[in-house]
Amino acid sequence: MTISSVVFDVGETLVDETRIFGRWADRLGVPRLAFFGLLGAVLAEGRPLVDAFHLVRPGFRLDAESAAWLAEEPESLRENFDADDLYPDVRPALAELRAMGLALVVAGNQPTAAGPALRAMDLPVDQIHVSDDWGVAKPDPAFFTRVREVCGTRPEEILYVGDRVDNDVLPAREAGMRTVLLRRGILGHLHAERPEAARADAVLDGLAELPAWVAAHR
């Protein structure tokens, strides 16, 4: 079966989140290396990411801290991203895939504010969607129903690319899509070692490898 659409997750697929978590470490008053280590530790234990924040600051409330940060620094990026956070292989890979005649879609778990930030990057994609706008987030099967609807094609013609087994590979496979797991970011490296990673059609080290893989498996 041919691949006609490629759909991309956002965090640690297109966007390198290093600067975001670095700013959070500064905000919380903890050395960046220590905070990155805590992030990896809680994720390796299968705990929610926010647990790392609670370890640094007991009683931490994300919504309240985000609101306070916005009030104090309305012009800064804070917990958001811009074009400087794109992985360097993103634009070349997207350009190659588009030249192959594929429909390209961005669809990931992100707040509404991420939509305009992604559109401002002028990426060579056909559509950009974020979970908060849809009112449903991965791994809910309804998210992948929306992916199929916006692609307008059969699920087996859609390739979903992400960095997580639980949020990307398994639910996309259950929806009938093909999947690629990226070995980058904390979760990408952790999840690539899980037995469930074998459910992905491919495990790649980055997007630079994706066009050649798609060309060989269309």
C-alpha cells in the first residue's frame, strides 16, 4: 500500500525542547543539568513529566506558575518555542518529502499558542493542527480519527512520525496507520529500547533518514 500523507508530531520530532526546559530550570532556580537529570529519571520510571517539577518545588502548580511567568515576562518565549528550536534536519527533510508529492501535516499534543508559532515558521507543510484546538489529545483514538479526516485518505496510506511509543506508535498503529519512531529526545531514546518499539514500521535516528525510507517503502 502506498504512503500518500506523512504526519508529524511536534515536540522532539520537529522541535528541540532543550531551550524550553533550560528556561524552566532557570525559572525554578535549579541547575540545568540537575533538572534535565530529573526529567530523564521520572520519564524512565514512567511517571508524568510534571513530577520533575514537583521534585524541585513541592506544591508546584503548572497553570499558576505559567500564568505568573506570563505576567512577569509577557514578551519572552518562556515555555514556548520559535523557529530557532527546530531540529536542523526538519526543513531539508520536509522539502524532500514534498518534492516526492506527499501531503505533509503537523498534528501533535500542543497548546493553542503553538499553532501560530508553527505557522510563523513557514514550514513546507500543507496543514498544522494542535490538540488543544481539536479538543482531543494523543493517545485518544479520537485524535487519530481527526488525523485521518484532515488527511482525507485511508489510514493505511498515512505515516505518523513521532518520538513516543505510547502516544505515537501504538495508537497510530491501532488506527491502521504506518509509523516511524524517532530516536531523539529523552523519550525517543528510552522508548526505542522498549519491546513495543518493534510495532513501528521503522526506528530512525532523525528526519534526515526519513525521505529515503519513505521512497523505499511507498
